[in-house]
Amino acid sequence: MTEKLTVAWCITGAGEKLTETYEIMKDIKKIYGDRIKIDVFISKAGDQVVKYYGLYRDLETSFDRKWVEINANSPFLAGQVQLGKYDFILVAPCTSNSTAKISLRIGDTLVTNAVIMAQKASVPVYIMPSDYSEGKVITTLPNGKKLELKITREDVEHVKRISRMDKTEVFSDPSRIYKIFEKWTYPKDQ
């Protein structure tokens, strides 16, 4: 690990827990200040969703750098990860589409390519899938309306498969992000 913790935070097209995750990441940036660097990488679908939720400008002003996917290798996150520029990758939230692609080793997007390359280079990956467990969930849309979604067995099978991958941790509660950063940061008195 470098002297300053450097993290690639990847956002896919999931709206579920996006606002809560953003607030936690902003709080983490405030807690650790100059001891961490958080670069934000947004997939093409994520770009639409962060705009829909009104977070686009906030992501730009609250974090060190922000990029939006042009293609699977632009910006060249996979290469930066393999060269050790980032201590870990955080994908939160992660759509069922991206989860399935990671599970099946399909690296055709910025985020899925970077995660697969990180795993190959033994760079830790933390993933918060939007579809974590089977059953019905209620999500809140940006306009405040509730939407009921059914999480399928097939979606959950991909989550389970990823959770067994080396150097990869899967979690469902955004507050777990605090523990991840605590694990990686130096004590405050140093």
C-alpha cells in the first residue's frame, strides 16, 4: 500500500442504494481527508443514473477525480489497476448486469474489465451488488416513489459465485464501506 490510500470507486447503473453510498463516500472523504484519494469511475449506464439522481456535479466536486466510461479501456482503469496505482477497487452499487458479467468473466465494460484485471493482478475488490439476496425489495426512486423489484435466483447465483473469487469481498449494506476503509487506513495518530 502507498503512503496515501488510493481507491478506484466504480459506479454502475444501479440506483438502489446509490444516494446512501454517495453520502457514505463523501463522509469517508471528510473523515480521512488528505490521507486518502478517491477517484470515481462511472460506467455509461452509471452516467445516466447519477444524473437521474442529481449526483453528477456532486461527484465531480466531492472527490479527487471523476471519469465516465468511453469504452472498456477508456479511461484505462484496468491498466492503472494492474500497475498498482490503486490499493483496491470498490464497486458500489453494482448492477445485476455487471455482477453477471464479472461472474462470467466478461470484461466488455470499463468496470467489469477493471474488476477482472484487478482479480488477475491480486488487487483487492469490494463489490456491493444491488441484487444481493433472492426475494422482493422496495427501492426509492429519485422522485420519492417506491418501486417493488423481484431479485431472482439467477441473480443471486452470480453474487455467490463472485463471493468465492480470490481477493474479492461481496457485501450488501453500504455502511460496510466504513469498515473497509478502516481496515485500509493508517491510525489517525500517525
